[in-house]
Amino acid sequence: MTNGAMKKQSLVERLQYIDRRIIFAFIAVAVIVPLLIGAQLKEKTTPIVQAMFDNVEGLPEGSRVLLSYDYGPTTAPEIQPMVDAMVRHCAERKCKMYMMAVWATGHNLTGETIEGVLRPDFPDLEYGVDFINLGYKAGNQGLIRLILVDFKTMYSTDANNIAIDDFPMMENITSLRNFDLIVSFGGGFPGIKEWIQFAGDPGNIPIGGGCTAVGAPNLYPYYPSQLVGLLGGAKGAAEYENALIIAYPKYEDYPMAGMSLMVSQTVAHIVIIFFIVFGNVLYFILRARGMTKEGLGGVR
Amino acid sequence: MKHKLRFAAVLLFLPLIFSPLLAQEGEEMQDGLLAEMQIEPPPQAVITVAEDMPNDGGHKLTVRWEFPKEFTSSVVRFEVYRAYSPDGEFVLRGESPNDFYEYLDIGDREEESPNYMPNDSSYYYKIVAVGTEGVSSESEVGGPYKTYGQWFHTGKVPLLIAVILFCIFTIYFVLSAKGGKELYIRPLAGIEAVDEAIGRATEMGKPILYVLGIGTAAEIATIASFTILGRVAKKVAEYQTSLIVPCYEPIVMSVAQDIVRSAYLEAGRPDQYDEDSVFFVTNAQFAYVAGVNGIMVRDLPATNFYLGYFAAESLLLAETGNAIGAIQIAGTDQVSQLPFFVVACDYTLIGEELYAASAYLGRDPLLLGSLKAEDWAKGILMVLMVLIILAVLLGWDAPREWIRVNL
Amino acid sequence: MTRRQLATYIFFGVVVILFAISVALKGFFVTFGAFLTLAIFSFLYDDNPYYKFAEHLFVGVSAAYWMCMGFWGTMVPNLFGRLYPPMVGPVIPALKDNPSDPFMLIPLILGIMLLMRLSSKAGWISRWALAFVVGTTAGLNLVRYLRSDFIQQISSTAMPLYVTNSAGFSLGETISNIVIFIGVMCGLIYFFFSKEHKGAFGAGARAGVIVLMITFGASFGYTVMARISLLVGRMQYLLDSWLGMIG
């Protein structure tokens, strides 16, 4: 074997066992550059997201929508854009919004929506009349089961400890059956699945969901008979925002969190796909030369 | 008399004489009066029935009425009023669109609710057809109509059948297994590889690493993993290889210690059991991963088992194991973690296979019986689906509706 | 002092000064959030004390947060507030006039029984409360799972294999329904343990494995998407909220 061949061979081998930190650096650049450019990427709305949108769009004025914040700050970058888009949509439809949380960490995130979307963009909406923050209660699926039959047993006050009967929008709310739509955001446990099992199916209440991308594949089987629609990850959020822009063109130039997330997301995906293909090509080259080792991974 | 007549005639004609003037002064008022005179109220609706809603606690009534279709355009909506007696106070319950002659009156079961609708009570209804210009017509009072609570929800019959069948299967198979009946379970690739993997470790003179996951001792996946650990420990004792079991939970650790000790005893080598082979690492998820990965890199085990409940640490563990060149056998019921194990391990027990493996190795009647019951449930499910699909293909849609749980 | 040590000290000095400027400009919490994010990211290079500090802080804070939320959101209003409402009057005035509910003594007793686990002698008492929790949950779940994940799923899977709509024959929906049906059947065959995978049954099981692997592939892809989203979210925080470099 010549020296040149030795050199070439070692290069392929070195590339096959590339330091993972180099890949991290590529991903970092792929994420940061689009963010600095500040572009937005429109996503064509898929039927499952469109179904969710159409369901909200079809709600008459004054309909009651329960929004359950079943997530925490760790997954907020994925979930918050879809919550914001849906709350904006509900506000446009003049629905009454009831915010609650089955996750303790969801409690504070309701404030993000109220201060970030409702107060600045819908100043006419009044707390206790058009929207309310019911806060977090422990009990997981047990809580859902209980409020299906008796809402006020668990929710005697709102999140700020004000008696629930002091709010006009809480009149005639006795159980989950009084809601026209329940939307759970999260996808973990307890989450959309528990809302289907303990409220949607037994109470015959329409359930919608917005979940992390990790949780999406496990929830697709419930659509369309048990879930009216599902928003999966940042892409789901961007698709919902696209549907919102089509229906309400005033949001055309509005900064949408999901859409701006999708630019970095797409570039990072391209980088990952490149490395997958690159790694496989190198693997096959090495295999053709009979140089692969059993049990050795590509990245160290 | 003549004067009186003349006076009356003048009075009668006065408005006519001054009409142009009046028209100029109050044109709008007159127009309104004239319009009101021309608009007729829509015809009355006729209440036909108010039926009790089936399969509920007796707090709902469906009111139906008739209305001449040709007058639909003259009506904006129907308002539904309800009272406890024919001459009592009628309260507005809701509205129905002008072309829909039905309203589901839903009450609450709580006495303190303003919307309370007691069970087993009589109600009277009145329908008001609201016309286009605000004129409306009331129907005759209909009633009395009664609400009834049902003891049995007929819509849940499929569910009841499923629960009964599943319970019968489980009890029957558990009893059969206890009675010593041989229940067949097919061999699983992952389990067959266990012996081979232990043999490989023995040949190489390297230890075997067994990770029980981060679940509690009550987790089904952890319980299944305990059974497999017993089998692995026995083989290890027979082959005189060393075993490392780092634990995440103190209770899991004490159970695992008992299992490994008994396995060595069973293999006839109690003296070779090392107390320190099963030990507690930490209760913090990623710190545990760091600890186990450290053990892997230092001790270079030939075989790694990851069986039990796993979360985000699955890939971190399996990737390190892969990098040191160990044979890896994994299994978990956490669907979201399975892809990571599948890509990084040699054998993966997917979901229920973990329980099956545990039943296969342990031959515990409870596990075997439950597994068999599940198989039967799956068998029925497959047959049902094929039959329903065939029925649907033949244009008969009813079976699909039969199995639907109507709530 | 070696050159390497000197360089390290200079580096730390610069970092401290930069963070001090950031605190002055952006406030303590935004800066601290950015510091913690960078501390966690530093693990990508190698394990280090900053990462450990951030990780332990996160574990401790989240445990305490859940505990506080559980106490103030559930124990106080739903247990003490119903057992003896005047007790919570000073914290939640809205509840002080509510009637007392003696039935709440049952969850209180069960709760105390659970805490007995902490005692080595009376630990067995906790098993009774645990048995109650496990039994109730199993009972509730049996019915719910059979309904939502078994019976309802049969009717969702048993879709027409030849779909026609207003426009005539729908090829897309037909293929979709066939794929769902075959996928479910093959998956079930794979998880059928009472029969060996041989012949036609074995072929079904092999198809089941393929379906499972495709599902895992999709799941893997979704996981990558989720993780990148979280990374983008953190980057947005660093670049926008902290450094103000976006828009």
C-alpha cells in the first residue's frame, strides 16, 4: 500500500470518528445565524392542525374554552407559541377563556399568556368576565375526573385566591361538561391523554391538544374520533399561526413565535440530515474496505 | 241635536284637514305606527313532546315542537321557557335556530346550583317564536313532562362486556397456571440472547452490568426486570462471572440484593455472592447516568442489560455502552425511549415483550396468567376488527356503531 | 504562577466583569438566567463544576417549587380550607365562611398514614394508604383504558377500506385506511405471545416489526425536532432577552 493510500484511509477513519463537539458547533451556528437574521418561515397547515383551527373558528361568540397548561418552563419554547396563537384566536372569536394547570409548573405560565398576549393586544378583555386564571391543583388524572362531575369542589377560588363566585364568567359552571372545548397543552403525564380518558370520552366533551414533538406520535391515534385536532411541536405552532394569518390577515406582519422558531429548526434539521448521510457514506466506505469494528459507534 | 252632529263631523274631519301638517311634524312616528299595524306575529309553535334524555341521572329533557315550515323566514329564533307548574313563573332556558324544532334542556344535579333540575320531577314548557320585527307569539303551555334517572347506562354495554371478558380471562388463566397447567409462551429473541451474552462475558473474563432503570419498586417494568435479574444472576453464579448492579432507588436496591443473593443460593454458590455487587448510586437522574457511565468506562463490562423504566437517560447509557463495545440488551415499556434503545442496543425488548420475558423466565402464575389473558384480548380484538371491516366493505355499517361506547 | 493559571485567572476576571456589566444593564434575574443557561451548555464541552452547580440548583428548586405549589394550591384550600375554613381565613379570606366538611378527615388520615413511611417501625402503615391509591387508580384506569385505548380505538381502526366521498373514489383516504388497518393488525400479531412466529403468522409478525421500526423512526425524528426547538428557545433567550441582538 502506498503512503498516499494510507493517508487517505486515515482521513476517512478520522472523519468517521469525528469529535462530537464539532457537530455541536455546526448545530449552534445553524440555530444562531437564522435567529440573528430574524426571518420567519410559513408552514402549510396540515389537516390535523387545520381541524383544530376550524374547531375554534366554528365556536360561537361567548363559547367557553378551557385551556389547561400541562407543561413547564423546560418545554415552554415548544409549547408557548401554540398557546399564544390559540389564545389569540379564542380572543378574536370572543370566546371565554378559562386557564388552569394540571402541572404545578404550568401555573406561572398562564401569566405569560395574560401579560404577553391578552393585556397588550386585547386590552378590552376583562379579567373574570372574558378570561380567568384558575391556577394549579394537584391530583393529576384524579383532578380531571373530579371536576368532570363537580368543578367547584376543587376550584373554590381563582389563582389569586378570590372566591370563584365573584366572577361573572364562572356562573353556571358546575362541571367540565359546561365547556364547549377543552384544550390541553403539554403532552406529558398528566396531559392530553388523561384529558381524553377522564374528561373527553366519559363526558363527551371535545378535546384538542398541543403537545411537544416527542409526545406527538403517541397521540396521533386519538385523532379524529377522540381528539378534534393536535398541534405537534414547534411545527404545529407555526402551522396554526399560518391558519390564523390566512383567516385574520391583520396578523400578516405580526411577529409569530412559532414561525420564527421554524427557520432555525429547518436549518438545524438540514445540518443533522447532512451528518446522518455523511456518517453513513463514511461507514459504507469503511465497510467496503473491511475496516468497521463491531460495537463501535460513529461519534465519540 | 243638529249642532251636536255637526260638531262631531268637524271633530272627525279635523285630523284629515290637519293631516299634511301632522305628517310634516311627526312623519317618523306615523310610519312606525303604520308598520306595526301591518306586521303580523308568526304563527304559534305547537309543543309535541318533551322526552327524558336516556342514560343520564334525570337532569335533561329534550323538548320538540312543530312549526309551519313556510313561516321559517318570518322567525328569527325560538325561545324555550320552563316552569314547575302551568301557571308558575316561566324561565328562559335557551334558544334554538329558526329551522330547528328541538331543544335539549340540560340542568344541574347540584341543589345549590341556579341551574338545578331535580330528578323525577314534572316540568312545563312554552315556546316563543320570535319574529323578524320583534313581534312574537307564544305557544300553548305543554306538560307535564317528567325527568327520570337511569340506573344503567345502556351506551356502556360494550365496555361492560370488555371488562367482564378481560377479568374472566385473567382469573381463568391465573388459576390454570397455579393449577400447574403448562401455558405456552413463544421464545423471545432478546431472552435467548441472554445466555449467549453471559457466556461471552465469561469467555472474555469481563463483568456484566445490569441496570434496573429509574423506576420505583412498584413500577411494573421494574418488577418485570427483577424477575429477569434473578435469571441473569443465577446464570452468572453458574458461570462464575462477576455482576454489577448499580441502583437508583434504595428500595429497588434492597429488593435487588435479595434477588441476587437467592439466585446465588439457588445456583449452589452462596459463598460467591458479593454484597457490594448490588449498590446504591444516587437518586438524581443525570448524576446516576454519570455514575453508571463512569463504571462502564472503568470496568469495561462485556454485556450490559438495561431493563426497567427509563426516561431521558436511555440514550446516554446505551451510547456509552455502545462505545465500549459491549453487547447490550435493553427493554422498557416507555414508548418514547424505545427508539434510542433500538438504535444503540443489540437486542431490545419492546414494550410488552419485557413483561412477556419476565413471565417466560419467571413462570410466575400471576404474570403468566395476565399475559395469556392479554393475548386472548388481543385475539378477540383482531377477529373483531376483521369482522367489522368485512361488514363495512359489504356496506353494513351497523357493527361499527355497536362497539362504540356511547356516552 | 504558571502561564496557564494566569490565563485562567484573566479569563475569569473578564467573565466576571462582563456579567457585572450585564447585571447593571439587564438586571440580576435575566443575567442569572443567562449564566445558568451557559453553565448547562458548558457540559457539551465537558463535565465541570458550573454545570454541576446549575444542575443541582435546578433539581433543588423544582422539587421545592412542586412542594410549595402542592401545599398552597391543594393542601391549604382543599384540605384545611374544607376541614376547618376559619383556619385558612387569614390567607384565603374567600374561603373562611364556607361550611366545614368532616369527610375531609378521610384524606387527612390517609395522608398521615402515607407519611408513616418515614418511620422505620411504623412504615408498614403506609402500605394501607398506598394500597388504597393503587387499588383506586387500577380500578379507574382499567375502565378508562378499556374505553379510550381499546374499544374506541377498534372503531377508529375499523375504517372502510374502500373510501368514496362526494368527488367519487378517494385514493388517499383508502390507502391511509389500509395502512392503518394492516399496521395495527401486524403490530398486534407481533405482540401475540401464545403462538410461535412461523409461516403466515411469522410473516405478519415481521411486517409488525417493520411497522414498529417506522414508528420508532418517526418518534426519533420528532424527538430531534423537540430538542432543537428547546435549543432555539434557549438561544432566543440568550440573543434576545439577554443580549438584545434580535430585532
